[in-house]
Amino acid sequence: MLMHPEIMMSLANDRHRELVAEADRGRLLRSARRVLAARREPVRGQPATATATGTLAPCESTAVAPAR
């Protein structure tokens, strides 16, 4: 089957756009998952935030504030 060169170029460009869009979606989802995971898991050595769950106090050293 013989195809016109413009049709072949159009098909190739459409496929290229699909691949780029799929890669963009993948990067966006990966970035969103990374942000959500960072919010969920407290980082060791960082002060506990209000979103952290549990009843134990953090084991970090605290600075003593001067008396007023």
C-alpha cells in the first residue's frame, strides 16, 4: 500500500505528540506522588508537625529559651 508522504508525516507527528503527552502525564503524577509522600512521612531529625500522628514526644534536643 502506497501512502502519501504528507499523511505519513502527519501520522508520525501525531504519534510523537501522544508520546510527549504521556511522558508529561507521567512526570506530573510522579511529582504529585512525591509531594504527597513527603507530607505523610515525617523526616528524621525534623521537628514533628501538627500532621504527625502518635502520642510520644520527639526525641530531639530542644533549645532553652531565656527567662523573661
